[in-house]
Amino acid sequence: MLTIGFFSVNDADDPGIAWARQVLEDHRDYSVILATHQAVGIGANNWANNLMMDNLVKPFSNVKLVLGGHITGTGITHYVHDDGTVTYGVLTDYQGRVYGGQEYLKHISFDTENGLVYFNTYSPMLDTTRSEDGRDWRVKVSSDQIPGLIGTDTENFVLPIDLGAHPERT
């Protein structure tokens, strides 16, 4: 997991982006999940930060997943590298809802044995796994838009992400 702050990914002169780029360069043999404040937009296939994409995603096929917020809503996007690997991006930001987000959260589960990552939304306040249709928080999406997607919306879905782990059951 590599985390880079909001100001670093929004300012080409910030030393944070150069630092993150060097970390990725020095660790090309490692699968990376990049977490930053602003990366993905609402809906399907909407990257929201070109500086981050050009410096931290496009040059590094070992970046497997980018997690972001900042933009109120949910989204899923992808980028196919020249070598055929895919970097996925996921937006989760419910803070624009009433009561500061109605306690909505995104739970992420990793199934490294099968190369799958599960994303599940839940609100303990409302005891529900889905927000209302037709809003920025739950956008319909298909595998035609996002390759490998299992699911039909941006709140509860599965992505095929091989993080390089090859565990054996004991």
C-alpha cells in the first residue's frame, strides 16, 4: 500500500509525487495499491487526476489498484498498460450525504488465492448494502465498460486483481 497526499498528487512540483514515483520505480517487482485523496471520478471510466495518472499509474504496471475519494459519489475505472495488465480505480465518497454520509462505508476483501477483490457497501445506520438508484452514489456499470467486472453497479462488485500472492491452503 502506497499512500500519497492530496497536495502531492495535484502539484507537479510537490516533492511527494517525485518520492512516490521513485518508490514505484524501486519496487517494480511488487504489486501496489495506491491510495490518494483524488483519483477517480463518478460512474464508469472516469479518471479524475491526470497528473497522478501520468506520473504514478501509466508508467507502472505494478500499480494494480487506485483508491480515492474527494469527489462525492462512487465510481470504477480502469487503465490498460502496454503489457496488457490492468490498473483499476475505485472512488468511494459518501460525505455529501445527510449526516456526513449516513455511515456508508466500503468494505474491501482480498481473495488472493483466486485473484479477486470484493467491494461491498454498507450503512450500519440504515442497515442497507445499497443507496438509492439514479444518484451519484450508486451508478450502473457493466463488464462492457470495465473489463472483468463482476457486478452491475459502483457500490457492490468484484474485480479480478492478481496481487502476485500465491498462497496454498493448509
